[in-house]
Amino acid sequence: MALTTHELNRPDTAARASQGADEFAEGDLLGEKLILNMGPSHPATHGVLRLVLELDGELITKAAPDIGYLHRGDEKIAENMQYNQFVPYTDRLDYLAPLANNVAYALAVEKLMGWELPPRGKAIRVICCEMARISSHLLGLGAFALDLGAMTVFLYTFTQREKLYDLFELLTGARFTTSYTRIGGQTRDLPESFLPRLRDFLKKFTPSLNETDNLLTRNRIFMDRTRDIGVISRAAAIDFGLTGPNLRGSGVDHDLRKKHPYLDYQNYEFDIPIGSAGDCYDRYLVRLEEMRQSVRILEQAIEKLPDGPINVSDPKNFPPPKRTVLTKMEELIHHFLIHTEGIDAPPGEVYFGAENPKGELGFYINSRGGGTPHRLKIRAPSFCNLSILSSILPGYMMSDVVAILGSLDFVMGECDR
């Protein structure tokens, strides 16, 4: 289908006051500057982000993000274990969307292997990714509203998120760190009761989302705290490598599900919401509309879900079904080899990027053959999105920092890796 975009329903505003740091000349400063540490232990920094702020009164004149407090060496860990063994570690990247992380990593390794999933396997992964997108945006939107004083919205979004976690538990056996995806497929097919419960959730979710919309979108306090705050121009968003809602909020029509379709996303009808001003308010509107578009995709996936296998057919590299492992010698041998030596990946290098809730989550793999990667590099969207802070924070007030951080919706698990 043709690329479509969705213009956001943004209320008219007066001419935007440019508040860039370049407009604050040295002679305009009011007095002695103060260096202030915000984080890494601060609820509004959403984890362990540390901001070193230079202030002139309440005015920010310089800002430097300091990261690395959650560094775990995930990339080096991946180089010392089999491909499938690294799947649980991807849960801990963007730990608000573990199902989507699993899929992005698996697709990268499958690209190296030259595998393509059967249609049912792709559809199940689409369901996983869009559920993860809604779950992540619910937390991001709720926490953003809570940071600005709107506690009711936080309760609304977390109520719906708990219902999604019930579905995650039904599908994977876990609520938080799911590890559902495997290289070449999934651990199991959808449970019999899963689709009816997902339909029921989607039916009730849209009215709840509309309630959230009504509570925030025209709320005078919320609008005053977010409109014309944290403005990121289209050019700056591209220059700093922003992706996901933060990029689209600045008016850049880019979504990997449309630009470089994977998992047969080209067969689903959905729109790409884009902003116009590039401020905190636009980034909020983009995420709000993205949840509605995810509902559209999920409804289509349920309606068109094909029958058939969910995993690739490669008996030498994909474990055989458990029932045959327990009854046949050949399958038992294959099972033993795959789980002790790993899949036999060919030499080469690949990169695959997926449209995660936070932006483009990419995996670069350099293989010399065998069951473990020679080198693995993670392109973490939150890391790139946070790089713009030193550029956009100067010129705003100290109270605006909370709104700007909340609108960027980052997670330090994948930023630090």
C-alpha cells in the first residue's frame, strides 16, 4: 500500500517564541552561574540519567547529559554466548517492550542465516510488537503526565497496561521479561484463549484511550507546560539521528515499518502520525495516535491470522518438536547439537533495524561462522535520542527540564546497555 501519514489534530497556537540558547547573550545573564546535578537518583530522569546543568537563576545556560550508570556490557556478553542464549538479555534493553526487543534481535540473526518465517510466524510477531508498542507508550504517556502533575492519567494508563501484562503472561508465561521469541520462530504457538482475550482488550482499550485524550489534550495546564517547550527542528532531529516518535514529532515522515517493511507490514493498513512544531506537545500527540494505529494493526492481524507453522523449517539449525526429540534418535541428536554448539551461522556481517516504541533498535552482527557472533553492536534509540539534550535544554527554564525529559520517553536500560 502507499505510504500514508496522519496529520495530528493540534490546536492553533500563537507565534512560537524562539528560546534557543543562542538568543541569550552574555550581557543578558542576571548574575552568578550555578552548577546543578539533576540525577542520577531523581524520579524525573526516568532511571539513572545524570544531567549537569549550568544555571543563571532558573535559566539553563548549558547542559551536559552524563550516562553509563547502568552499563552492563551487553554487546560483549553477546560475543561470548550462543545466539539463542542472548535472547533473554534483549529483554533487559528497553525493558518496557521486551517482546519487541526479542523480535528485532531475532530478525537480525535470521537475516544472517538467510531465513524467512512462515506467514503465521510473522503475524504472531506483529501481534507481539504492536502489543509492546501500546504497553510502552502507555507507560511513557502516564509517566510524562505524572511528571507534570496529572496523576489521574497515570492511573488510567497503568490500568490498561496491567491488562496487557495479563495477555503477556498468557502468551509467554511471564509478565515482564518474556523471552518469547527464538531465532527462527517462537517458543510456542498462541494459546487457544489468547485471541478472544486480545479482541476483548482492544474493544475496551479505545474508549479508555479516548478518556486519556480528553483529560490531557485540551488541558490548559498540560498545554502550557508542553507547547513551544523543547522544540526540536526537523533539521536538528535528522542531524542528531533521532528516530521513532521523537523524529516524527518534528515532522519527519519516517517509520521503518513503511520505509523498509519487515514481517509483512506492507500488507497492513495504518497511518504514520507526524507533528508540525517538534515540541513536547507534538511528541505527546504522536504517541497518543500511534496507539490508535497499533489497535488497527492488531485488529487486522487477528482477522487475517493464517494457519500453518510458526517456525522456520531447518532441522539442522532449529530444534525439532519436543515430541519427536523424546521418541526418535535422529531428532534427539539434532536437539543435543543445537543446544550445545548453537546454530551454524555462516560468515558475514548484517545489520537489521526494527521500529521499536522508542525508535530504531538495530543490531549489527559480524560473524566468522559457528554458533556465536564475532562482534555484535546494538543501535539503541534512547542513546541517540538523548544526545540532543545538550542542544535543546539551554534557553529553557529549570522547570521545563521535567517536561522535555518526559516527552523524549527514553529508557536507560538500552541507552547504557
